[in-house]
Amino acid sequence: MNPLNAFVRHHQDWIRFGYSCFDRIVCRTFIPAFYSLGTVVHFLQGRRQAPALTPAYFRQISCAVHTGITAQAQQIGVPIVEPPRDVRRVDWVEPYFQELGSRDGLAVILKCREREGVVVSYPKKGNYLQREWRFVNLYYLYLRDPELGRLFVRICPYFPFSGEVCLNGHQWLARQLRREGIDFRLRANLFTDCANPQRLQELADAFGPEQIRSAVDPLLAQWLPFFTPAERAQGYRHRLYMAQMEYCHNLIFHDRAQAERLFDRLLDLNRTIGRPEKLGVIFGRPQFYPDTRTAQTEVKITQLHTPVLKTGFKHTNLKQYVKDGAGLRTETSCFQLRDLSVPKEVGNLPKLRAILNTSNERYLTAQQDVLSTYIDRGQLRALAQPTVSASGRRTPGLRLDDPRLLALLQALTYVIHLVGQGTFKTVNLLADMQRLLHRPDYKLSQLRYDLGKLRAKGLVVRLPGTQRYQLTADGYRLAVLYEKLYHRFYAPLTAGVLQPDPADNHLPQSRRAKLDRLYQALDQALARLADHFGFAA
């Protein structure tokens, strides 16, 4: 995570730490030489001395692989099961990982019938070979690898044995941190705590193609022993090609509510970020002309009821959401690397990382920024909490929907109590309170009780050595605020009145949202009004 990013720099006081890493990684595995059917014929007839490439011959190959996988599973005591349809497999296999405990190894093998590309022989055409899509039985190996952590490898037992690998960069990082003795907390693919964030980022940047190959190649050789070591050395081996890549920026906030409230504002302000001119800035590619029919920004709600700001173009999506209630995640997901002019072979992982990292950085930079002054940071909630004095006296908090409190605030802002010295006695407010509440029976003791709540919060002060009181500058501004504005403005403007964020002063006016400028204008107007009456802080 670049600390010089304008968005990160602006909100740095709220952020405990940040890091960037690969999240979900899906790679297709296949043998490149067998994309040419001529090479298939040369290999099977020239090297394996196949008498004829008939359907029976290919059936014999697949049966041998099926039998070998079943025998290996029985030997190590791992079940082969068929999962129900319409289940989330990552959740369905969880009991098998629980049974595995803390040990590394294979947890379960799922046998699923799915569509896959295989080589088909047509006897009526002289055993003519053709690559076709067929529904066949595939095997999903769910395991915990010593280096990569949890992952699955999909194996197709039909020639030419294509497959798939799905892993997660957070799992690999967790293994490295644990090995180096660095304390951390990982929840739902998010590091919410880390004793050494700098080392976390260094490890994330060190993740590369070799870490994937070194774990996946032995698995394929073990469970697909069709090729001899000599043949694999001559190039008849699986290679990994990136199919779905997710790279994420994660900002971990001091307070969970800070991330959620900031993101609420970002949702409102940045729905136009999918416009072509902004996408050109985000991807930063020369001669980048987005197709307006495919470029769009939308707000989606996930199955877990998480709002997501999603900007998409062709096969690439940029998403932003609050992860696990603790961190703001900005994530680029690419399903077709040619959109980014990156070759699919996994050796190009460092190049892809640089592009996706830059896209995430630019996505944050391109967003309309938010003044943190006007984001509720708990000041309103603090007003509602009881106040305990140094002597232990407990004063109830302010209920801002309390008619007596609203009437008192209105009475305090009458001009008669603001002109001259701007002080008053309690008895001076009684008649106004009775009239505002339409309660002639409202007593002076009740007024003292209500006024005591404002004194406890520092909104009204008693002048030393007298029986007179004075409304403070903050008290005056809050009184006007709660009288004149709708309830939905209470929280952000209370934050601006009681605790403005000094970091907002460094944000250029051109980067401030229109709503923030209006908030700031209102705040300044209230300050000038208080100054006019002689109550400036």
C-alpha cells in the first residue's frame, strides 16, 4: 500500500495499517503441446506406440486414471464423495478440514460431473481426432498445503488432462508470518491485526510464480502419473495459466464504525467513477478508449448483505467494500488478462501485480474524496451517554429527541438571552419553557434538572461567583443545529462542531465534494453567527 496515495494520506489518522496482496487466484492447467492435435497423434502413436487412436483406446486411458485416483485415495484413507447440487463447496467441505485438524494434507476429494474440453475420436472418419466439450466426471482435491495453505486442484482424467487450481494469497501469507513468529489475526481473508505490517507487505510482494509451481507440480505428478519423468522433462508437463486473478488493497481502521461510515459516504459520491474518462485514468493505458456500452459503475448487495461499489469494464472489475466490518477493501478482479495486455502464463505474475496494484491505487485517487470532519465519529453518541463528574456524580445524557431538551435549546437561543452580556439566570427561562412545552405545570426544579444535563456536557457554563449562566459557542451552534435541521443531519454536523479533523485542512478545495463544501459553509456560517453575538470560542 502506497502511503503517498492521496486517499490514504488524507485518512491516515483513522488507519491502523494497510497492505496489498493477491487474494483469490484461479489458474488453468494444461499441456501446451497438446493444443495441436498433430502433436497428440505424434505423442500417442510415435512415443506410446498406440495401435489405433480409437474411442476404446482413449477410454482405456481415462479408466486407468480413474482407477489410479481411487486407489490412491483408498490407500491414504481420504474419501471420494459427490456433493449435492447447488451447494457452496467451500463451505460444504469444511467438516472434512475440521476432521483433518491442524495437519497438512488432503482433506477430501469431490467427484463432480461437469463440462470440460477433451479429445474425441470419430471412428467413422478414420479415427479423426477433434477437441470437444463433454460432460465428464472430474475430481476436486481439497487439501491444506504446507506452503500455500488451503487450496483445491481440479483434475480431469480424460485426455489431454486439463485442470484447474484455486488458491488464496492470504493463506500463503499466514503460513509465512507464522513461520517467522509474527503475531497476526486473519479473519475471512483479511488480516485485521499484524505485529509487523511492514514485513507483511514485504512477504506479499515476494509471492511469485515459483511459490505456486513448487506446490502444484508435485500434486499433478502424483495424481496424474500418466507421463513419465523423462516425458515431463521433454516438455510434456502441465503449465499454469492465470484465469481469474484478484489483487486487493486493505485499509484497517482503528474503529469498525469509521470504515463503515466512510464507505457510506463513498457510495453516495462515487457512482460516476465508471465514466470512460475516469476508467482511462484508473487503468492508465495509452490509447485507452472504453466502450461505454460495457463500462459501468453500480452498487450491489451481496448474499451476506454487504454493499459493494463495483466498477466494471469488459472482463475486469474494480470493487470496493467494507470487509468483515474492519477494513476498507479495494480490489481488482480480472477474468481475461488480454484486456490488460498481460500473457496468461503464471510467470507473468509480477507484471500483473504491478498493473493491478496501480489500478487499485488509481481507483482510490480517482474517487471524490470525503472530509472526515463530517463523518460521525461518536460525538453524537457521547452526548447521549451519562456524564460522571470527578466527585462521582452521575448526570443523565442528552436525548436529542426529548421535547424538553429541544424546548430548552430553543429558549436558550432567544435573542433576549444573547444580547448584552449574554448571561441568564435559571428563572429567566422558566416562562419560555412553560410556553414552548405548553405545560404551565413545568417546574423550576425540572428546569434545573434539564439545564444540568447541558452543563455536564460543557454546553452551558456557570459564571464563577454568580448565579448566572452562559451558553457556550459550541452550545449555541448545537442549539441552532438541532432546531433548524432535520434529524438525519445531527450525527455528521455534531462531529464537525465538536471535533473537526485537522487533516481535512490539507485537502485542496478542488478535491472536496459539493456536499462537503456545503457542510463546511454551514459550519463557517454558524461560527460567524456566534462571533457576531459575542460567543466565539
